[in-house]
Amino acid sequence: MSTHFLIQQGKPIKMSRSSWPELTGRPWQEACAYIRKEFPNIMVQVVRDGIKVTPNERPDRVRICVDAEGKVIQTPIIG
């Protein structure tokens, strides 16, 4: 597992984790709140299943993939 850092006020902060498997099956709003509680400055991007996204990795972003009902269908990860 690689180490992830979030840049806050120009300083790197080591992330204590990089994925949230416990959020699979939960509503996207709950998942966003859960992640932001731990990392308030991280960008959380909600993406509907099947929508194309850029393949670039960003250490300050978590993507949450959801189904048509808004439930998380993949483990949210940093990247």
C-alpha cells in the first residue's frame, strides 16, 4: 500500500488511510460526511456508475461511485 499525503496550507499531511470499504452499500451523502469528518479538506467527487471520468490520480480526491439509487457500489479510495 502506498502512502498518501494531503496538502493543507502548503504542508503535506500523511493520510491515516486511503480507502473506506465500510461505506459500500451506504447512501452517498453518508459516505461524503463520513470521509469529510476524517479529512475536512479532501475533495469528494460523487460519480454515477457508468460515467466516464479522467484517469488521473489526485492525492487530494476521493471518488465515490454510486448506483441509480445513490448507494455506494465500490470502495471509495484516494486517487
